[in-house]
Amino acid sequence: MVEAGTDRFGVEIKEATNFVNVELFLVDLASYAPVDAFYEKVEREVPRLDILVENAALAQVEFIPTPDGWEHQ
């Protein structure tokens, strides 16, 4: 789920916090299928989740529906 070049964020967090158990997952929030896949992956592979940082900083000026029929933001 991690895109090329983004692994540096996990490295930066590890260096800044001295916490080595950092995993980075990128999730496409444009539809629910990737969100469901992320949930299933975390449920299967992550025994404990202490911190979740979410960032979906995008604002559309016009209404654009997602493939699921929700407003795309």
C-alpha cells in the first residue's frame, strides 16, 4: 500500500521519535473499496494500533460523486 518515495515519511517519524515500530499505509479515499481493503489488512496484520494519523486534505469546488455515490472531497 505504500507508494514509491513515501517510505521516507516513516523513516522521518522513526528518527524524530526514536520509535521503531512505525508502519506507513496510504489509502485512496476516493471510494470505499480501498478503505475496506485497508481495514481488512489492518485487522489481519496489525495486532495493536496505538496511533492513527489521517489526512484527507482536499476540497472540491463542485459536487463530484464517488463511484459509490458519495460526495468526493
